[in-house]
Amino acid sequence: MKITQVEALHLRLPDVNDRADGTQDTLIVRVHTDAGITGIGEVDSSPLVAKAIIEAPMSHFIAKGLAECVIGEDPLEIELLWQKMYRGSIFFGRGGAAQQAISGIDIALWDIAGKFYQQPVYKLLGGGFNKRLRAYASILFGDTPEETYDIGRRWIGEGFTAVKFGWGPLGQSEESDLAHVRQARRGVGNEAEFMIDAGLAYDVSTAIWRAHQFAEFSPYWFEEALHPDDYEGYAKLAANSPIRVAAGEQDVTFGGFEQLLDCGLDIIQPDVARVGGITNMRRIGQLAAQRHKMCVNHSYKTGVSVAASLHILAALPNTYWLEYCVEEGPLRQKLTRQTFPLDADGFVPVPEEPGLGVELDEEILEKYLVKG
């Protein structure tokens, strides 16, 4: 079996704004083989940047488009192909958008392997430590504290046992921050969990102070309080915070996550569509397990990323939560025919079908495909 084609499909809603909502556009990757098996993947990046990285012609042996690195190769040799893509993009890569672009092809290769062997991906990764993951509704803070309260009530009412509130107005003032977090707790109630995603809002002194102020409301974790390059700040925050500190969605390399773990973080949050796919997320998750730290996915994309996240989380021993984006746009809700409903306990089962266990809705894909 050989790879014959790599498609990088840019999807975009008609209206895109600058709110921190990754479901407004995406890059879907399809890898085709001469055996008639096609794998599906997704890239969380600037779609056109990642598309160019996949489709670029060769400049020289360490400056190749990713498609050129894998076409003609055996798709089942996933680790070999990951290294070929990484080495082929050394000149312009070694992280950033190049590694994000690798993610889409890598996820598609695992989908092909599962379909070839007629097994769900998590079994190819070594088996399921968890066959279902506890989902938390991931959504932005409201524009006002009252809206934040309503958001919490809504998603607990939809069957979630936890809600994460992110970005939005956080960081505007102490009064506003405390009002929003207070209403987040009121909205979800005392029996559920809630998480705070600060969206890079603070310097380290303010973050430490906010962690102590927020502790009154018992959030499960305090996420992305600092600039992603502020490792020294994260070390100080982790050493002084009374609540769990989480970060990592902006990191894409194994080394970056190693640095975060060295800082003493309680939770790391790799995104399978950013870090180099399932192959590299497994390495990162296993590193966290060796440090006895929790690995939680970041995912704010389509059902393709949801499926890939479920499989890799299932195959790691240090996972429990599933970030479950509840944005209501058509790419998030309708691009895959599978919708991943919650069970009665607020968990999402891991797909048992071969490969990722998802298929694209071709009508939705065609409707939002950017052509030309």
C-alpha cells in the first residue's frame, strides 16, 4: 500500500471575527492510498499557512512540502513518516506551523492504519486505559457576569458535570475578574466543577494574586494565565498557587512540554491537531505520566479533532477529562456525521469503529470549502 495523494482542504465560515473561537475555520487533511483507503486528519493553525506547508514544492532536502515527504510511501510506517516530515521541514520548521501541519497528515495516517487493520486507533496505540472520558463544556466567558452565570446554568442543564470558561473579558480589571468567576461558580452550582482559562491575561504577580482570590470559588484548575514563553513565570505561579495550574495549548514540541513540566505545572494540555498529531501527543502524554502529572487535551475544532483526542487520551494512563468544545457553528457541529453525545453520566465513549471512527459530511465540506 502506498500514499498517492494528500489533500489540504481549507474550510471557512462566511463571517469570521477575532474572538478566540477556532471553529470558524479549519484545515482538513485527506490522505489517499492505492488500496482505496483514505485517512482523515485536521490541523489547528492558520489554515492557509498550514496548507502552504503541506503543498509546497521542494526547495532542497530539508525544505520540502510535507506532501512530497510522504507521497509514494507506505502509510503504515507512521513513525518513519513522522520523522521524514520533521526532517524534511527542518529549514522552516522544528515547531510552529510546520509541526501543526504535520498533525493533520499524522492523524490521517493513524486513521488509515485503523481501517487497514480493522481496529479503532486507541487499540493500535496499546489499548484503552479509559473507554470513556469525562467531558467538560468548553466555552468563552460571557460579555457580562450575568451572561457568564447563564452560560454555566445552560451547559450543566445539558448534562455536563463541568464547564470551562475562557478568554473574553478576563484581565480587564480585578472587579470584573472576580465578578465573572463568582458568577461562573454560581452558574454551575456547588456539585459541578468549573475551570478558568485566563487567555494569557496576566503578568506573574497578578496571576499569583488572582489564583489566591479565585481559590475562594474552588475552580478545578487555572489555565493559561501567562504568556506561553514565560517559563520562569510559570515556575513561580506553580510554586505559589493554591489551585492547580494548567497550560500547554500554545506549545507544539516535546521540548516545550518538557519545559512546562519542569516548571511544576499540575496539568499539561497538548492539542493533537497542533503538536504533530497522535504520534507526538503520545510521547508528550507518556512524558507527563512519568512525572505523575495529568494530561488533558486542548481541542477547539471539529469532530475530527474530537475523535483523535478521544483515541489518544484513551491510550494514556494519566487522563480523565475531555475538553469538549460546545461552540454551535456548523463546522464544529456538522462536519462529521458523528456528534459524540454525552452518556447519562456526562462522559463521552471512545469510538470503537475502525480508524478514528468518523466520516465527513460531504455536503457540509463542499458548502464551506474555500476554492481556488
